[in-house]
Amino acid sequence: MEGIKIVNEVEFEEVKKPGFLERFKSLFRRKTERVVAEQPGIAILPMEPGVAEPDMLKPAEIKPVETEMLKPAENIPVEYKPLNEVIKTEQKTEPMVRILPREENQSVAGEKPLVEVVKPVKLERSILGFEEEKEIVKLEDRLRKTRLLFEKKLKEKLEELGRRKIEIEQTMILESHTKKDIELIRKEEILNKKEKEIDAIIRGYQLEREDELNKRERELITKEKELGGRVEEKIDEEVKKLLKVLDELLGKLPKEIIDEFVKSEEYKLYEKVLERYGV
């Protein structure tokens, strides 16, 4: 052991070892001198050696020094404080020094008074009172509920982010498809417009071609009529000449042959042809 430990950390098994008291005194003297040097505001008054009177202490009441110095932890009163004050006390880093009362400090003649060095200690739950235990349980339960609520909200947020991501991806896909559809529709409209323009051009060429063909056909018909009339006129003149020659030849035939020809059917056709050509 290095110096005296605080009440909560005394190990009684170590006290039982032989030679503990001598080692304790030597170590504690060095520790006391250093602490007093570090705490100038603490005054330590040495005790004058004296002889105890017989009436002051009876033989049965005299206790050995070891019994006075090594008091159990439970004999020292413990003051319970609220949890927030305990936490504030735990945050202190400077050591605290407490001078033992005269009853607890039975110094030997020629020795300096003992000083107990008390350092801030983290209180264990075992030495807390019922109210502190109850408050700690409430705080732990509240912390657990808060952690569960936080985990639940975090899980919900992650799920919401996952759903939002899927919705955004679907929206992007739909927008991409929509853009492609719009582009295809625009291209189809352009193609339809081009097709209509091409059809109009072809129709115009066809109409022009038909008009030209009809014009040529009319011209050919007119030429044919003109040529046909001229041929007919030429043929008619030649037929007339031929009919006149035939008529003259028939007049030179004998009367019996002429009478027989007049009675035949060919004579009627002959008269019809003569009337047609005006012979």
C-alpha cells in the first residue's frame, strides 16, 4: 500500500499481514509531508507529549494505537448527497486533506500528527442509498427507451431513404422512357411530314405528266383527224374517177347484159355507191 487509502478502498486482507503497521507509518509520514507542502493553507499543530492521568483513562478503556488507527470503514459516517452533486464531486481532480480529530489521532510522543488524504472516488452503486439506486434505475430506463426510440427512428429514416431512392430511380427511368417516347414521336412527326411532302411532290409530277400526256394525246388525235380527212378526200376523188370509168364501160355493154345487170342486187349497191360519191 502506498500511503493511506480512502475508506471505500481499504483492503483488510493486506492489513492482516505482519509488519504492516511499521510500513504504514513510514510511508504515511512521507506522504503527509508532501501533502502539507502542496497545501499551504492547512496548518498542522504538533501534539505535545504528555502523561495520561489515572482519572482520565481507566486501564480497561486504554486502546492500542493499532486499534485506533485502523478503524473499519463502516464506523466512519457517510453523508449521502444527490446524484448531480456526487457527479460534480467526482469531477474534482485536486486531492482533499482532512485532519483527523484528536480522538481519532492518538499520536505517539515525538511523532507528527497523522493526516488523512482523501482523493475523489467514484461511488459504487453498492454504497448508494435507495433513492439514488431508484434514480439510477430510472435514468438507465430512460436512456434505454431513448436509445430504442433513436434506433427505431433511425431504422425508419433508413427505410424511408431506401423507398425514396427506389422512387427516384423509377422516376428517372420513367423520365428517360418519356424522353425517348417524346423523341420517337417527334421523329415520327418529322417522317410523316416528309412523307406528305414527298407524296405532294410525286402527285404534282403525276398531274403534270398526265396533263402532258393528255395534251399530246389530243394533239395526236387532232393530227390524225386532219390526216384522215385529207386521205378520205383523196380516196373519194379517186373512187369518183373509177366509178365514172365503170359507168362508161357499162354503157358500152350490150343491152341484154345491161338489162340483166339492172335486175340483179349488185345494181342497187352500185346505185348507192354512185349516190354517195355524187356521180
